[in-house]
Amino acid sequence: MTTSRRKFIKISGLGLGGVFASTSALNLFGNNSPLTEKTVQKITKNLKKTATYCEVCFWKCAAWAHSDEQGNIQKIIGNETDPHCYGRLCPRGTGGVGMYSDEDRLKTPLIRTTIDGEETFREASWDEALDLIASKFKDIKEKHGAESFALLKHGSPGKHLEHLFKAYGSDTIAEPAYAQCRGAREAGFNATFGSWVGSPEPTDIRDTKCLVLIGSHIGENMHNSQVQEMSDAIDNNATIITVDPRLSTAASKSQYWLAIKPATDIALMLAWMHVIIKEDLYDKNYVKRYTTGFDELKEHVQNFTPEWAYGITTIKPEEIIKTAREMAHAAPAVIIHPGRHVSWYGDDTQRARAMAILNGLLGSWGRRGGFYFKEKISVPKYPHPKYPHPKWDWTDVGEKFPLAQMGITTEVIKCAIPSKDNKYPVKAMMVAGTNITKSIPDKKLLEEAIDELEFMVVLDTMPMDVTGYADVVLPECTYLERYDGIRSATNRTPSIAVRIPAVKPKYDSKPGWWVAKQIGERIGLGDFFKYDDYKEVIEWQLEKMGTSLEEMEKIGVKHYPRKSGPMYLVEGEHHEFPTDSGKIELYSKELKNLGFDAMPLYTKHPEPPQGFYRLNYGRSPMHTFSRTANNPNLNALKSENNLWVNPKVARIIGLKTGQSVWLRNQDKITSTFSIKVRVTERIRWDSVYMVHGFGHDNKKLSRAFGKGINDTQMVTKTMVDPIMGGTGMRGNFVEIITEDPHKTEVI
Amino acid sequence: MRYAMVIDTLKCVGCSDCVVACQTENDVPIGYCRDWITETVDGTYPNIMLELKSERCNHCANAPCVRCCPTGASHIVEGGIVLVTAEECIGCGACIESCPYDARYQHPDGYVDKCTFCHHRLQKGQLPACVSVCPTKCMYFGDLDNPNSEVSLLLKNRKHKTLAPEAGTDPHVFYLT
Amino acid sequence: MIQEELFTSGRNIPNIDPSLEIWHWPIAVYLFLGGLAAGILFFGALIYILGKEDQYPAAVKTASIIPPIALSLGLLALVYDLTHPLYTWQLYTTFRIESPMSWGAWVLLITTPLSFIWTFSYYREVYPKLEAKLKMFKRFNFLNSFEKFTIKNRKNIAYALIPLALILGVYTGILLSAFNARPLWNNAILGPLFLVSGLSTGAAAIILLSKTKAEKHLFGKIDLGLIIIELALITHMIMGYYAGSQVQLEAMQLLVNGDFTLMFFGFVVILGLIVPAILELIELIGFKVPVVVPALLVILGGLIFRFVMIEAGQLTRFLY
Ligand SMILES: Nc1nc2c(c(=O)[nH]1)N[C@H]1C(S)=C(S)[C@@H](COP(=O)(O)OP(=O)(O)OC[C@H]3O[C@@H](n4cnc5c(=O)[nH]c(N)nc54)[C@H](O)[C@@H]3O)O[C@H]1N2
Ligand SMILES: Nc1nc2c(c(=O)[nH]1)N[C@H]1C(S)=C(S)[C@@H](COP(=O)(O)OP(=O)(O)OC[C@H]3O[C@@H](n4cnc5c(=O)[nH]c(N)nc54)[C@H](O)[C@@H]3O)O[C@H]1N2
Ligand code: SF4
Ligand code: SF4
Ligand code: SF4
Ligand code: SF4
Ligand code: SF4
Ligand SMILES: [Mo]
């Protein structure tokens, strides 16, 4: 048997294209291979494919859920044509089957009740739970105004509830994806280029010649197409420069790993600017044509020499100069990656500004191999009455932070704590698709606030920690069991994707849209929910977009041509940037006018005191925050986080790999659980590192309960970004405790 | 026809997607696996070498597992793929003991199981599940007998290694370094 | 500086990670019983062929009860350790020339019935009282003709048993040494070593069952010789690891300077070989020693030796 490479590809193209009779397939290879029974079974098994997009993180990769006749989800495979995944999901997306099959899922609505003086949950019918929630909605509106019912949400269910809340009269809405995540970079880039970076990031990584990652740990951060394109960049021999105090996976793939001292990135970037300007390495035409404030910048960075930065960052001047030249050499096909989770040290908008300015100097915004001009198609709004105008909303709650462009979770939470100068009292809260006890720092504040609430309802798929605080818990079915809004995201070219239920909801769980509609109808907002099934909404929208649900069921993803013009700046052509000046603002008048530094400045941040280590955290490629810790498939890969400790520290404290330790932070908060040590050279001696999302408190999570430490528990001190309200979380210091601090009382 | 897998360690990020994909494709019970990821760290901060690798049965040309199998359940098929026929396996464990890579495991149903190079997918003209899912596209699969196949060309043009060559098994999963 | 090597995809496969536990105590018992049976059968057949069965009745007759029981129990132990035992018959649908396991299966298939037949041919002679009770020959007439047939063919059976016993004895060692992947086992000396050890336990068993001084004496001498060879082979084995690769050196550490050192040196080498050798020597010189003691020590040492080799061998690996 000879099968040439060319034929192999051709056949595989066929195979991926669709179903084809297994008998003919067998003949392709001749029948001289004895097939085992299992193989034959596998080959002939026909699985149903349903179009969906993934909800294990927020990259929203389009995929096909494969289910068998018994209605079990067998596997989930990326949609070939999808620009978010190019047919390849990440491990979490592939392991999405576990979101569905997890037997610990929430199964019925739960209502808090007191039995024998002890608070507990009892199972309830949907009607009872929804009636109770509806009565609270009415109650709060009458007593305090609709604005006092806040919504903290994240992901798909959030969209449906946002609609409910706005219809109800509350825009007191926030999500952790802003103040705990991307907010600062959006503010920083917006102040420079006049537009957000957005998600997915419009980084042209596949065509770049130089990728600069400042803390961004792609490869552990598994945002799919970025990981794929970084790999393409490696194939293309692009230079990768990674700035990270820890040897991240990306750092190990980089030609230059700048092992920076934590919290000093701005100094490094100022020195880079210094070198680029001093050595005339910037893109002169670009700077002249498209930017404003170059002279001020030049003046500003004059003294920020590599030698100056060396003293701060511990990165050698030669390294700084060499990497600056590498970037300039590759320009404009260079990306100073904006990162994504950027709420680090409280001066994060300014750090993002520094990244943006570097991109401006090197002329990479709007250039091939730099940042492309992204585009998306807008999905028509399903008709509904006008939303009422709330008396106050998230903007008012966050008024202290002039450039906040979304609700700030921590500010909304503070509003729940009564005080005489609290103008925006929050009295009830709905939490949907966010595990706030893990994603929002300062547990004390959170518990104090929750304590004051008159009512709290949580919509989740799992009995996560946050459900333990609720008065009512509603079980949502997983993304594999429901319709959801049409995905339309910014990319090189516009595209949409649909989510269609692959199987019926397990247990007594219901889709988020249904919950929103049920509550809405019960509180007299039926006009906002004029459909029996969300399917009708999608059908209507798809029709308007020149397609149909029928077509989308077959293709999953539909592409549209660009309308906004070319992806990159056209050589020599005028381009108006959406800033006040119409130019890239190297010097920001807007910031200046608001009383902030017009250009970034390095400020020193506190360092760990003797015996303490800076708590650094990040992602494991196999997990998403706290949501996958109990996922049977993914838990099998990584069931707990580890505490990375440098061998020098291990020697001083006497730690061994595998040993269990506890942590206590600068505010004397001791971790509830222990964590196993990993002694490794990959981490600096002044920090310890762990993956975020472990250390679950809820016993109902049979696999995840008590495994590892919850980093958020140790984050009691936040450094708040004065510009947009982000909560910097990397300024917490911990000491390592080798004896169980919890067992003392017993004896 | 000689199937081989080539994995580029310069691109692998150790995400374990290949492990999950194998699990869902091949109904590998939770807690078991046909492929796995290893991480090797060498050096002193900040001069550190890190290597991430996806490992599995090497479909050895000189396969001790096949030799030691008393029933013939472990056998080699067209293309050099080493397979186990569940219905012929008595679960004696000899093959497990014989594999220098610990690439086999006892399926809870009793028989011994391992990577099949996704033989059933090859029959359909598809690539192995792990190869087709890998987000860094660092895995390649094809025919070594064909000098123009991607795998042949990669091995011709790039530095590579196999695992524990000293075990003398002639492994057919190659690692580009 | 430390070098780290770890699984990042949480490999924790039952019985495989962190170290193999595929073969458990039944395999050690199986190898031990196989060796013991091989030893007894070998001596029994040899003495019969030499025509000295009346001089050394324990070796040929009394002890002959052990092999069929040992082999049956051994087979039972083996099957007990299979994880897919309902398919055991698959062993006999094929013969795999390269698989020691297959060799073992077939050798056992032939040897076990032969050992039964051998025992049967002496049944009425050695256990007349038992037969008086059971009255088997009265009840089943064909037994008479069968007995006649077996007695007539004793010589042929003995000729067959000698090579079979040797193969069986060597096999118990080769089964392990064939595994390149387990550095501790991967040592050509294991075949001869296990054979000699099996013969020695067989001799010891004969000593235990024999009633005559002469027989005890002869097998004491044989055993002493075997122990000396065994000690030489063990030295050879250790030297082999010394000369071997890094992984073999590490494997040897388990025996020489690790978790199994006490078991290996204390119980196998000293209590199981050197002490009985000295005792037997003293006895040979003419001092009075209860021969049961060295014989029991040898048997126990042989058993522990197999436990150690099975357990420790699975801790050793090529990678990770
Ligand atoms: N200490 C620390 N805090 C952090 C971070 C960190 O790295 N360290 N990261 C920050 C960042 S970048 C972000 S974006 C945020 C993320 O913060 P969150 O979005 O809160 O992240 P998760 O912890 O995954 O919580 C998601 C919740 O949604 C539930 N869920 C999952 N799928 C569904 C569904 O389909 N429907 C419903 N109703 N619920 C669902 C999960 O069970 C879980 O309870 O966290 C931020 N907070
Ligand atoms: N697998 C997986 N992927 C994910 C997610 C997930 O949960 N799981 N979440 C997604 C989301 S919502 C987000 S926001 C992103 C977050 O992903 P990123 O934006 O990549 O996250 P960061 O927290 O910025 O990066 C963490 C890295 O910053 C390094 N670091 C710590 N302190 C400093 C410092 O002072 N300076 C520098 N230069 N580096 C520092 C850490 O060592 C670590 O390597 O990940 C996304 N991708
Ligand atoms: S990146 Fe992974 S988890 Fe996120 S949406 Fe895509 S496949 Fe799902
Ligand atoms: S899927 Fe690819 S990148 Fe991820 S661990 Fe496997 S081989 Fe490496
Ligand atoms: S890797 Fe192990 S199981 Fe696979 S063929 Fe080689 S020896 Fe056999
Ligand atoms: S366990 Fe099964 S496949 Fe392995 S050697 Fe024994 S019979 Fe063969
Ligand atoms: S080739 Fe198939 S069976 Fe082998 S590891 Fe990859 S997915 Fe698993
Ligand atoms: Mo995020």
C-alpha cells in the first residue's frame, strides 16, 4: 500500500469535510489491516454535529458539539472556518464536555432557609424560585428604586440579564472583565489611539516579525487564535521578546527573556522609548503624519536611560538597547502586546499607555504584522420597547474614575455598604456567570457588602463558592444545552457564529434567556420578551443578516466582507484616528486635563518586607479561572495549583517539592487551605507564584473542594488605578507557613 | 508505508490539549491517558532551559511490547502501528512491564490500552485526534517511507531526537529540538 | 541548580504512576512455586533415571506431591493477577516464540499434567493409607490400567521432565530479564540465577521431606553447592549493574543502598544463603544441626528474593 503525502492530505480534507460512507473509507487503505472490533465500531459510529461557540472562556471559539444517539456529548471540535480557532479548540474547549457531564452541577433551584437555627438551602421548583425573585424585584423598586438592584455578570448569561435589568430600570451593572481584567489597557490605548484594543485583540501576530510580551503569558493564557498565531510567528522566525519576572512558557520560547523585577515595567518601556528616539529608530514618517506630542515625549524620556532603568528593573543596559533595536528593526511589523489581565499595580493605565506609545513610535498600529484595523458586523436588535432611564447607573457609581468606560465591580459592591455619603445605595444583587468570591479581591469588603444586601440571587451552572452567599440559586444549563446570542466579534474580517443546543438541558436546569424572560414576565415586562424561545430572536436576526438558522446550523460560522476599508494604513494616505486630535496621542491632553500625567512616569511600588514574598499569579493552560477546577476532564490534568518557590527560598525555609504549606499575607489573612510546593528555578527569589482559580470552598465541588489555595483570598490589598478604577492585585506579600495554622484550637 | 509522528518542542506550549482530545476521541476513561505532557527544566534563574513535550506510545519498530505478548494481542499493523486487540488480551501486564516509556495502561475493563495513532481515524483519512487539535500545530503525522512527506522533510531538515534511544526500541515519535 | 522533570498533564494512572505496580505478590509466588517445582521435578527425574529411586525415595516419591500442587497454585496465582482473566484461553491459541510469558504458559501446560502423572504413578505406593480410605481404584476401574501405563512409562516421563524442569526454572528468571525497560531485571544472569535458586529451594524441600540420613546428606551437599553458585551469580549480577548504564546503576542502588537493602542483603543473601550454607557446612563436617533450619531458611530466602525482584524491579525505569 502506498499513500503519498498528497493523497493523504486530500483524503484528510475529505474526512474533515463531512460524513462519508465508512465502507468506502475502509477501502481507501485497502483491507489488509486487520481492524479490531473497537476500531470498526469507532469508524462506523455516526455522531450528530451541532453548531455552538465555546463558553469555557471568553474567546468564544466556534465549534461543533458531537453527540451520540443517547444524547451524550462525545467530543467538541473547533469550526474550521472560524477565525477564533481555525478548527482547533484549546484544551479547555476540548474539555468542554466536562462542563456538561460534571455530576456536581446545580440541579434544581435552591432557596435559603433556616432549619433548626441553621441556614441551609432547600430545593425549590422554578415557579417558586422565580415568584420569589419577582417579588423582590418589585419590592426593591418600590422601596429603593430599580437602580438599587445591581447586576454583576460575565459571559453569555449576562447579556440576557442585562436586557432584563435595563428593562426593569437598572443599569447598575458591572463585570470583573473590566476593573479586574482589561479595563486599564482599554483606557490606555483609547487615550492614545482613540479606540479600545477589544477582544479578540487585533494583533497581527501571524505576520509579525517581532512580538513583545510584557507579562502577557500566551501559551499559558490559551486565548486560542493568539496561541496559534504565536506558533506561526515562531515558524516564521519572528523574534519574541518576553518581559516577565517568571520564566513563562512564552519566555521559554523567546530569543530574549527579560527577567524583570516585578512592578518596574514602566521604567523599562521608558528606557526603550529613550533608545528608540535617541538612536533615531522610530518610524519618522508615521510619527510625523499620524501622531501628536512627539517633542514632548522626546523631552520626557531624555533622562530615562537604559542605565537608569537597569537600576530599577535589573535588566542590563545592553539588553535594553539590543531589544529596542530588535523591535525597531522589525518595525512596523512589531507588536508591543497590550496584555489582557492588566490590573497589576494601580498605575496600569499608564503602563498600557507606555505600550501604546511604543507601538506609536514604531508605527505598528494599522500596519501588517502590527495591529490591524479590526471590524465586526453588528447584529440587529430584536425589537423591544425603549428602556426606562435610570436615575443613576454604573457611570455615577464609578464617577471618581473619569476614564472608566464600564461598570467597576468593586465600586458597585461598595455601594451595598450603607453610609451617609453613599449616594447610590445597592440593596439587592444578581450575580450571573461570575464567581465573585474568586474573581474580585478584598473578601472582607465583599462579605460586608453581601451581608448588607436585602436579597441576592445567583445564576450559575455549578455550586461555586459564590452560590453559598445567595438567597436563591438558579441552575443554568451549560452552553451546550442552550441557545444564546449571536456571536459577532472584531476580527480581520467580520463573521458571526451561533450557539444551538446540542442536547437537552440536564437535570432541572434552564437557559439564561429563559430565566430573564420568566422574571421579566412576572414583573410586568413581558413586552421586552416577545418570544417563546430565544431561537425566534436568532432566526429573526439571522434573517436580517442575510442568512437563516437553517444555514447556520450547517455552517456554524458565516463570514462577511469588510466594509470599513483596508486592514492596514494605506501608504501615504491620510487617516483620522478617533481621538480628540484625530492623531495618535503620544502626549495625552485628555489625561493632562483630568489632572493625570500626560505621559507615563515610573513610580516605585512597595516591595516585600523581610520574610515575605510577592504573590504572583497567572493561568494554567488547562483551566479557566475557577470555573473549570471541578471539570472532570480538566481536573484530571491539573487538580490543584502549586506554589512555585525558588530553590534559594526553599533552602532558607527548608521546603521540598510536594510539601504542603499555608500562606499568610501582609494583612494577617491566612489561607484556608494548603498548597503543595514546587521548587523551581522558573520563579524569582522575591516572589512566589500560583495558578489562579483553585482553593474552592464549596464542599459540593467533589473534585475541587479544598484543593490548593485561592490566590484571591490572599489579595486583600488592592492598588486602585485612579484613572479607570482597576484593582491592582499584584502588590500582596505572603509568608510561607509550614505548620497547619488551623489545627491549634482543637487541642 | 511507515507512519511516524513528529513533534516540534520549540512550539509545544504544554497545554495538554492533545491529552484531552485523545480522551474524548478514544473514550479514554478519566484518570487514564494515552498521551501526556512532560516538562523539563534545567539551569539557574535567569538562564533556564525549558522543554515541553507531548508523549505517547512511540510505535516502536523494535517493539518489546509486541515481542513479549503471549497471546498476540499486541501486534503491528500496516504502517508500523502497534495495536492491542482487546479481545485477545489477557491482561498479563507483560507488555506494560516491557515498555520503556510507560506508554500502556490497564483499562478498567481489564485489557491493556494505549495510543493507536488513531488508527480508526486514519482509516477515514483523518489525522490523529491529538494532531488535529493541537493549537500550536506543533505535531505532524505522515508516512516516513515517502521522502516528500512533511514528516520526512522535517526530519531531513531539522535537528531531532527520540526518547530513550538507548532502550533500542527504534521509536517512531520524533522530537524536533 | 536543580533539574526538574515532571508530568504537567497530571499523569496519575492507577498501577502505573508514580511507579509500576502491575505485577503483585501473586507473580512473586508464581515464580517461586515454579522454581520450587522445577527443582523437585529435576532432582526426582534425574535420580529416577540414575536408578536410585529407592536410595533417595523422598526426592523421587514423597516430594513428588509438591510440584503438581505448586504448579497448580502457581498457575492460579498467575491467573489471579491477570486483569482480563476470562480471556486466559487466548494464551493457548498461539505460541509466541519471542514471548517468555508464552513459553511459560506452554511449558506449564505440558509440565503440570506430567507432574500429576508422575505423582499419580507413586500414589498407591506412597499413600496406601489414603487410598484405603478413598478407594479410588475400586470405584474407578480405569485407574488401574492408567496406573499401569504410567508406571511403565516412568522413564519416558522422567526424560521429558528433565529438560522441561530446566526450561521452567530458567524461564522464571528470563521472564524478568527479558524486560529491557526495567533496568533491575535487564540482566542476563537472572535466568541462571533463578534456575539455581529454584533448584536450591527444590533440594531444600527434599531435605525437609526426606527421612534418611543419606538422602539428607546428599541434598545438603547439593544445596551447599547450589548456594555457592547462587552467591557467585548474585555477585556477578551486582557487578553487571556496576558496569551498566546510569539507569542500571540507579536500579542497583535499590538493592545495595536503598529501600530494599535490608530485605535483599539481610533476608535473601545472609539469612537465605550464607547462614544456611554455613549451617549445612557445619553439618557436613559432622556436627549435629537440625537440617530443617537451613532448608527452611533457603526456601524462605528464595521466596523473599522473588518478592524483592518483582517489587524493586518495577520501581526502576528508563525515563522520568
Ligand atoms: N486573584 C485573581 N483574580 C482575578 C484574576 C486573577 O488572575 N487572579 N483574573 C481576573 C480576570 S482577567 C477575569 S476576566 C475575571 C474572571 O472572573 P469570572 O468570570 O468570575 O471567572 P470564573 O471564576 O471562571 O467564574 C465564572 C463563574 O461562572 C460560572 N459559569 C460558567 N459557565 C456558565 C454559564 O454558562 N452560565 C452561568 N450562569 N454561569 C456559568 C462558573 O461556574 C463560575 O462560577 O477574574 C479576575 N479576577
Ligand atoms: N488557560 C487560560 N487562558 C486564559 C484565561 C484562563 O483563565 N485560562 N483567561 C483569559 C483572560 S480573561 C485573560 S484576562 C488573560 C490573562 O492573561 P495575560 O494577559 O497573559 O495575564 P497576565 O496576568 O497579564 O500575565 C500573567 C503573567 O504576568 C507575569 N507578571 C507578574 N508580575 C509581573 C510584572 O510585574 N511585570 C511583568 N512584565 N510581568 C509580570 C506573571 O509572571 C505571568 O507570567 O488570559 C486569558 N486566557
Ligand atoms: S480559547 Fe479555549 S476555552 Fe476559550 S473559547 Fe476558545 S476553545 Fe473555549
Ligand atoms: S496540544 Fe500541542 S501544544 Fe498543546 S501540549 Fe499537546 S503538543 Fe503541546
Ligand atoms: S512505546 Fe512502548 S508500547 Fe509503544 S511500541 Fe514502544 S514499547 Fe510498545
Ligand atoms: S497484557 Fe495483553 S497485550 Fe499485554 S502482553 Fe499481556 S496479553 Fe499481550
Ligand atoms: S494518536 Fe490518537 S490515540 Fe495516539 S495519542 Fe494521539 S489522539 Fe491519542
Ligand atoms: Mo480577563
